[in-house]
Amino acid sequence: MGNIVSIVLTILGALSWGLLLGGISRTVTARIHGRMGPRVTQNFIDMWKLFKKTSSIHHGGMFWMAPMFRITGAICVLLMVPLVIGNSITYNMSFAGDIFLVIYIMFFGCLGMALGAGNSGHPYAVIAVSRGLAQMSSYELSFSIAVVAIAVGLKTFRIEGIVEAQQAGILSWNIFRFPFASAGALIAFLPMQMAYPFGIVLAPQEIPIGPPTEYSSRFLSFMFSGRALFGTAKLILFVSLLFGGASNWISLLVKTFLLYMYPVVVSSVFPRFRTEQSIRFLWFVPTSLALVDLIRVML
Amino acid sequence: MVKALAIFLPLLGAFINAWLPGKSPKASRVVSYLMLTAGLIAVIMLSIQLGAWNLRDLSDSVILSTGVGSPPLSINLEITAGGTLAAIVMYAATIFSLHRFALTTPKSQPLILALLTASLGLLFATDIFNSFVFLEIGSIVTIGLTAACKCGSRWEAAIKAALVSGLVTILYLLAVAVLYRSTGMLTLAALGNVSGASAVIVAILLLTVIVTEIKAFPLTGWGLDFYQGTSSIVAGLYSATWSLAVLLWAAKVLPLLPIGNPIIYAWIGAAGLVFSQLAGLRASSSGRIMGYSTSAYASLLLVAAGTTTGAFYTQTVIVLMIFSSIAKFSLFMLGNPEKKDQWSGFGTLLFLVPILLLAGIPPLPIFWAKFAFLAHLASGFPVIFYAVLAGLLLEAVYLFRFWSARSEKTGEKSAKRPSAVAAVLLMLLASVWITRMSWGALDFSGSIIESAGLRNIFHGLFAIGTLLCLPGVFNRIGREKSYWFWLLISGAALTILPAAGNGLTFYLLWEISAFAAVIGVSKGTAASKGTFWYAVFASLSGYLLLGGILLSKGSFAMAGVPAVLITIAALVKMGQFGTHLWNVRTYPAAPGTLPAFLSGTSSKAAVLLLVAVAVNSSSASLPWGRVIAWIGALTALGGAILAALAPDYKKMLAHASVSQLGYILMGLGLASILGWTAAIYHTIHHLIFKMALFLGAAGVLYRTGTTEFNNLGGLVKKMPWTFAFTLISVISFASIPPLAGFGSKWLLYNGLIEQGWLPVLIVGMFASVVAFLYSFRLLHGVFLGQLSPKNAHAKEAPLPLLIPQALLAMAIMVLGFKPTILLNFLVPVLEKIGLSGLAPVIQGDMVLTTMGTWNAWMVGLMVMGLFGFAFVFYWISGHKPKYVGQLDIGFAGEMPPSADEVHYSNNFFRPYQRALSFLPKIHAQKIFSGVNKTFNMLGDGVRALFTGDGRTYLAHSLIFLLLLFVFLNGGM
Amino acid sequence: MTAQSLFYWSLVVTAAGLVLIGLWGVLTRKNILRIALAFTLADTGVNLILVWSGFLPNRSAPIVDASVTSMVDPLPQALVLTSIVIGVAVAALFVVVGVLASRKSGSADVRRMKELRW
């Protein structure tokens, strides 16, 4: 029972945190650009507004179900990662799988999104998906190498185990033990968060908002909450993988906040790659970095 | 009495016919039929009397003396048991072709009968001068028949035959003179008494004569021109009577020649086989192709004479020569493709059986002889063995090209010639009967794979895979012909395959399965190219398998070269690493549910083969497991990229199939329990999802008539169930939890990490994310996006296609949510076969390895729970949007002009392709066309020998004679 | 050198010479009728060799009458008869086919009879 409560709280908390972070990032971006920007709570307001509006049209079954896929995928990732190490009630479902499961279940939501975009019949949505998949298959390469290097180096695939191995002070964090793999993973983190210079999926100048082009009102609110949840889940995953996890709630919030700010800041100062440039960059630069640690681990 | 009748009735008939006035063709025909039928009955009686049908001992004989005294004063004929069988073929062929001669050249009847007489005489001759007489009669009649036939090049064909016959006469009589001078005798047995210089002269003269007459390389040129130039009826009769007689006469004489070591025959034969078949690759006319095939069998005869003796020699030669003659006879009787003899349906099948027979495909008779013969070669003559194997493979290539070019020309009418039908039926009967020969017993004890558990898994897979393809076979499109029969045969052979207890049985079932599927593929519309590629690669993997099995003496406990050959055979069958070309060409061309069978079920035979090799090795591992794993990984990656860029539904699935089979190889290469668990798990999984996908593709093709992505899209509205099952399969093969595919990846990655094969792991992981590209491309290209008006009429796929898909989708769900059902069975089985590494621990729903955990049931519950919750929440929140038309999209404030214009499909992953452009464009196709060019060049080089000038062929014979002289004298 | 051995050697040399000339002609002549002639020459040579194969010195012809005490081997002479008959048949057929073939190709040149090739 406690588990169920924890799961519900995790979902709600992660949603709020994700929305809040989104609001903060909008403010920060605005300030970097020299604007005032919206309130930090703006995302909550938007979300509520969208949710209250009922969509009057849909484009088919997959269009209809895509937001559910999206949100389910995001929550699954969230629940597979332990939140606060030592506090076993916050491990949620992480006993059910290891890091490989997390990597692959991340695609569940992406696939749902892609299906919805496909079913909407809008060419821009599909172009965005084709770009997104091409880019995803590229950054997953360096991300997988980094994960394998870390997991093999620590001799466990269980996220819990990976976090526990980093509890001996700040230098035991994987970012210091596996600097190259971490660098690779952190570069891969940028396209994962759709940050510039890799923001080719949502590219507003070319394909308005990418996959959810046809979505509106309540559908869109689900999409957005899915994105917020997924974002938070990825933050927690990266914190667990590279930054020693969190031994208490404060550290979780601080670490995820700081990690969240990294793509926001990078994003604000970079222009955007073309799709093939992005793909090639991701094939070569972060991959070579991550490979260094993989070779180290092998030897 | 019977003896004399059997031989001389045709002669009598010939005389009567020659005397009968030409005005009453009917009477002469009646006489011919009477004589021939009576003679045939006499020969059959003789064969029964000699026990020929027993096939065990073909050397029993009776002497037919025709005068007083001994040869050469009278003609003594020795009628052997094997010879009577050949005589039956000759009689039958003559009877069958009489009708067609009567239609075209009614006056040639005495010639036909004379040819039969000459053939019978030569077949049974015991005397070297008698042989000469019959040889001359045969040549004269052949030339006469050719000159009398109605075809444009008859004079030229006749003149070339006449030139060669003139030379042969001279050389032969010289040999006779020397023989007689030296021994004072003229019996064939006297050849053994010659010694010294005379022996050399007699040997080289007669060997040259024999090689020229049987048309073995390099003295084959005139035969090629002759077969090409003469009419198909003459060529057919010629190959079933005279050519057969000459071959068997040569078989009789060759062992008697005073040549010292007969291994020289084998060398001439083996080298000739390779060279002539290289040139054969370049042949295009049917007559020439048959000529090259004749040359191949002549070379085989030489190899047999050089390497075998006694009853085995007789049996091998009799079976090879008789059945190749029958095959050529029926092919010629079916007519030349150039002559607008159009065939379809049953006709192409009639045409195929002789081709399969010539190529030695089981269970047709020549297979048994070739298998036993090659086994013999493998055990003592490795170099000759390889050469023969290579030559036979080349022969298979041009034969199948001939067939596929032929089956392309399908016309409306389907004439069935009784002669060809009879010949084909005869072959099929003979294939049953021939198993009486003690050439290796079939064994279905399953002793190749000791583990009953593993066997049962494969039995089950093959049986289920076949059964699920069957309901859909009657939903055919347009001109597709019924392929269900071949699907059934292929599936049945596969289902029995794991029970094979020896190499022969395994090979037999493997080939039956492969070639039944080849025939099935040929039933598709415009399938000829796909069929050809499939047939060639099936032959390639078949011969590699055969080579491996024979080199290890029929056992699967092998190492070294045989193991490598067999591994390559399996890789070719799986379309790995460049050989994917055949998959990509065959699957799109194959009709209906056949691609599902080929990709889902039939490809697993290769897995079984690798498993069989591995479990019989000392450490339960494959040779060079690491290399195999690398091949698997690179193929997985390359296949995935090619699949993502493929423009066609079925082509994409073919690339994807090859790519997914790569994961099985990675697992098998590991030789650890985890690796094998992953491999077998993925074998099962691949069967399930690939069949579901191909069945879905069959439904789409059936309803829309196209598989090109540019013509598809938006079908989800029309075919929701097909989409649903395809979606489940796609989620599964993209390894997304909670469906079955994740399990195979998880087990595989654990296995790879356990063994420390991290580079392989990385390539594999990369391939699995590239798989997302094509998985979405597939879903979108066919089912999502805008429905083209072209497909507005499409309906849901028919139930016979949907129900198997539904079952398979359910299997994916079950395997995904409760993989422990399978693992609980599989892991104990694999633990017993001596693999290295630790087994995964299964606790309830939890699967544990030393490093990872996986609880599929909990993951499944979580996903389904969350999804269900979201679904219900959505539903009850009163959210009821209205469905709008597909063109009702945000399109710059306009209504899009047409669905086709807003459907994003062409060149879907263009940026990805652009990003890949730094890679050198290594197309497997280019490599293969390079191979093709090289072979063509070699073939051109060889056939430059055959200039078409009759005198060149004479020069060949004389040069051959001189070389033999130099060689034999040097050797002495 | 006795008359017998002179005869013996002249037989051998003539026969071998005929065969060689015949073969040379077959290989080098272009006219189909000349080739037929060359074959006939070679055939004659071969027939002589056949006769030679039954030759025994100091024997008479194998015609049985009272005066004959020792004769050469009669068998090859019988064979030669067969061979000559066959040779005639072959030559006749060759010439017929050759003439008709040259009518078709418009020339008796064998080099132009190369339609059947590759």
C-alpha cells in the first residue's frame, strides 16, 4: 500500500517539479535574452488552461491514444529509478528491472508520440518524428556506451547498485570515476532534452512545434505533462547515473535543478544544427569520448 | 530368343521401314511401334531375369552369340543388368519421340530405329571392332537425323559432327591396329594385355576417342555446337539413346585401358568439370546449356572411372548417366524457349523437375548417386572433391538461370506433352525406387541433437510456423499460382528436420525444404528473378552443407574445414553479411504468405544447423564464435540501416529479417548459457513477430496490390486489426518493454557482458536503436499519415490472414509478460548441453543474472496499469472529440489539395542518409556483380577455346592426344 | 634388304605418311570438299595400317587353296573390308552434308560455318 502511495506521490511530485523547472527555464531563457519572461508558475497555468478545454476533433485511434502512450512511458521511466537512496519506499518499481530496461522503456513514450504524430496526418509532425528518430538513434549510441562503461565498471546493472557505489564522497561520483563516459552521456543529454544545438525536432522555424503539431487543448495538456514527467525522470536517471544519486530530498531537488539548468543554459547560447550535422556530431564526438572509458573498463 | 529380340527388333524395324514405300507412313509407324514395343517388353524381361531392378548388383550378364565362334568372327554381345536398364530408357525414349518425329520428319523413322540399334549394340558390345562398327553407325545416323531435321543450323551441326566423327574413326582404327598387332585379340578384355609402347599408344588413342565422343571438357566444343544446332527432338532422342550408349560404353572401356594409374581420368574430369561449367555460365541457348550439362556428366564419368571400382562404380555411373539422359530428354522434348513454345502452370513444373534432377536435388534419383559418389571422393580425394563440388555448383547456377528465364515466358496455353509428362513421372517413381540402393540409410532418431528439449523446440517452431502460413494461402492475387503444396512440403521437411539422425538425412530434408520453397517462390507473379537468386543461394548453402557433412563423414561432430563450411552454409541461409541479397530479392517476389514462411520459419533451419554443429563439438561452441558474433553484429547494424532506407514494405521486412537474425548469431557465437538462452529465445521471438509482420504485409498487398511505401499510408482506418497486430510486433521487435522483444536483448546483453565482448555489445545496441527508424517507417509508411485515394477501396485483410496474426500477437504478449514460462523450460535444457557461463536464476517472475535483474511480469503490470488508468481517466472525463477527415489539418489556413501531397513518405530518412554519406558506398550488389563479372570473364576465357570452327575441335583432340602422350611418357 | 622387309617398311611409311598428310589436310584446308578428301586419304592410311597389323613376314595371302602352307593373319583383312565400306559411307555422307552446308552458307569455306558459337 505504501508503495502505491509512494508511486502516486512520485508521479504528482515529478509532474509539479517538471512544470516548475519548465517555468524556471522560461524565465532564465528570457533573462539571458534580456526579457522579463513569464512567471515561474506559468506552466501550471498553461497546463490547467489546456486541460480545462476539451478538444473537439481528433484524427484517429492512434492520435487519441498517443498522449496516453506518452504519459505511460514517462511514468514508467520515472518509477524504474529509485529517488532517494536509502529510503526504500521511494524505490518504487526499480526492483523490476535494471538500467537496460530503463533505456528501452524510454522508447515507449517516444513511440507513442510518434504514432500520434503519424496518425495526425500532418506532414510537419512526421518530418519531426523522422528527425527525432534519426537523432535519437544517434545519441543513444553514446549514451549506451556510457551506460555500459559505467555498469561494467561498477559490475552491476541495477540503478540502485550504481547509486550505492557512488556514496563514498564526491569523488566516487561516476562523473569523476568515468569522466569520458560522463562527458559522452552529458552531450547525449542535450538532444535528449531537445536543447540547442540539437533542437531539430521542435524546430519552430521549420516545423512549428514538431510532433504535436495537430494536438490541442486536453490532448496537448497530456502531451505537456508527459514531457514534464519524462524530463524529470531523465534528470533523476542522470543524477543517479553520474552525480551520486540523492541521499535526501534536498539533494535530489538541487541536483536535478542544476542538471536541468545545464541544457537550458547551453540551449540559450547556441544556434541549431542541421539534422545531418547533428547526427554526425552525435555519432562521432560524444561516442568517441564514451569509448575512451569503455576501453578503459575493458582493459 | 528374348535376348536376340531385345537387340535386333529395332534393326528389323529399320529395315522394314526402309523398304516400305514412303507412301504409307501409317504402316511404317505401326511397324515401328510394334517392333519397339515388342523390343521393350523383351528388354524388360531380360532386366527382370538379370535382377537389375534390385539395383544392388548390376554386373550380372548373359552372352548373346550371333554366330559360330568367338568375336570378331561373330558378333557377341554381353547383356549386363545395368545395360538393360539403360536399354529400357532408350526404348522408352524412342517410343515417346516417335510421335513427334512422325509429325515433323516422317521419313526419318528408319534412322530412329537404326540409332536405337546402334545404341543397343554399343551398349552391349564386348569387342573393340564391333564397338567401332556401332560407333560409326551411330555417328552416321546422328548426322543423317540432324541433316533431316527442320532447323536452320542443321547443316552446320551435321558438318561438325561429321568432322569429329572422321577424326575419331582414324584414331580409333589406329588403336585397333596397334592393339591387334600387339595382342592378336580384339576383345575389350584384351586391352589389359597390351604392354610397353603399344600400351601407351592404345591408351592415348582410345582415351582421346572416348573423351571426344562423350564430350568431356576440353573436347566438348563440337558437342555444344551440335546440341545447339540440331532440332530439339533430335537432341532429345540423341541424349536418351546414343549419348547414353556412348557414355556407358566409355564407362565400360575406361577401366580396361592400359593407362597405369586411372587417377588421371579423375584429374581430367575434375579440371574439365570446373572449366566447362565456368564456360557454361555464359551459355544462353537451351541446346548449349544442355551441352554443358552433358559435358558435366561426362566429366563426372571420368572422375568416377578414376576414383571408384567394382559394383559401386557401376551403380554410380548407371544411375548418373541414365537419369541425366532422362532429364535432358524431357527438357529437349519440352522444346526450346527460343521457339515460342510457351508454357505456364503445370508446364513450368514439368520443366523444373528435370532441372532439379540434373542439379542433383533430393529426393530425385541423381541426388542419391551424387551423394554417395561425393562421399566417396571426400573420403579419399579431397582436391578432386572440392573441384567437383565447385563444378556442380556452377552447373546449378546456370541450370536455375535457364529455368527462371524459362518460367518468365509463361503464356496462355499450357500444352502437356505426353513424353515429358511420362519422363517426369518416371523420375518421381525412380526417386522412390532408387532408395533401395545401399547408399546410406535415412535415420530419424534425432541423434544429431541429443537434447530432446532442443529438438522439441525446433519441431514445434517449424510445425507452428508452417501451420500459421497455411490459412492464408488461398487469398491469392491475380496470376499468382497455388503455392500451398510447396509450402506444405517445405514445412513438412523442416518439421522433420530436427529428427535427422545423420548427415544424409539432414541434408536431404534441408534440400527438400529449400527447393520446395524455391518452387513455391516461382509461383509468384514476376518472381523469376527472386526465384533465381533464391535457387542460387540455396544451392550455394546446400553445397557448402554437403561439403561439410561429407568431409566429416556424415557426422556432425566436426571441427576445422567441415565446421567452417557448414557455418558458412548457415550464414548464407540466414542471408548474413552480404548474402542478404537473396532475401531482399526473394521475399518481395514470393507470393502470399510464403515470405512469412521463408523469413519466419525457414530461416530457422540455419539456426538449427548451427546448434547441431555446436552441440556436437567438444565444448558446445561454434568454430570462431567471436567471428560469428561479429558477423551477426555487423549484419544486425547494416541490415537495420538498409531497412530504414528501404522504399518497399516487403524489402524493408527482408532487410529487417536479416538484421534480426544477426542477434541470434551473436547469442550462438557466445557459447554461454546466457548467450544461447538469448539466441533460442530470439529464434522463437523472431519467428513470431516476423511471421506476424509478413502476414500483415500479405494482407496489405492483397487489399491494395502494392507494397511500395509511396503508394501506401493511412491504412489504419481501413485495416485496423492488421495495424494492431503489426503494432504489437513492431513494439516487440523494437525491444520496447513490456513485449517479448526486450527479453532477448536483455539476455543477450547480459551474456555479452558476462563474456566481456563489449565491442560486439555496442554494435548490437546501436543496431537495436537503428531498428526504431525502420519500425516507425514501417508503421507510418503503411498505416499512418494520409490515406491515398488509390487505396480508398481497401478493406480489412481477410480472416485467414488475420487469425494467425492474432494468435502470433497473443504469443508476443504472453512471451512478453511471462517470459519465465519459456525460460523455465529452456534454461534447464541448455544447462545440460555443456555450455560455459552461469545460467540466469529464475525466482518466480524474477530473472536474475550476476549483474542484472528483470521482472517482466511487474513491468508488464506497471505499463498496462498505467496505460489502463490513463485510458479510463480519459474516457470518463467526458472527453469526446469528433473524428474529422484526414485532410482537416492545420495547413497554413488552407485545405490541403490532396492526400498524396501532404503524405510525407518519399525518402523518409533523407537527413539520415545524408549523414551516412561519408561512408564509402559498398553495395553488396556491386560486390556480387563483381563476382558475376569475374566469373563471366573466366567463362569467356574458357569458351574462347570453342571458336565455332569445326577444325578447331579436331585440333583440340589432337593436342589433347599429344599432351597425353607427353604426360604418360613422362610418367613412365 | 629383302623384298619382304622392303615391302614391310614401305607399307609402314606409306600408311603413316597418308595418315599424317590426311590430318595435316584436315587441319589446314578450308574448303570442305578438300577436307573430305583429306579424310579419305587418312582413312586409306589407316586401312593400310590395319593390314599391316596382321602382316607376318614370308607368308602368302590368306586365300585358302592347296598350295598355301602359311599365310598372313586373315582377320585384319576382313576388318579392312568393313572399314572400307564404312569409310565410303562416311565419306559420301560427309560430301553430301558438306555440299549442302556450303550451299547454305554460300561458300565451301569451313571458316564461314561459325553460326553455332557461344
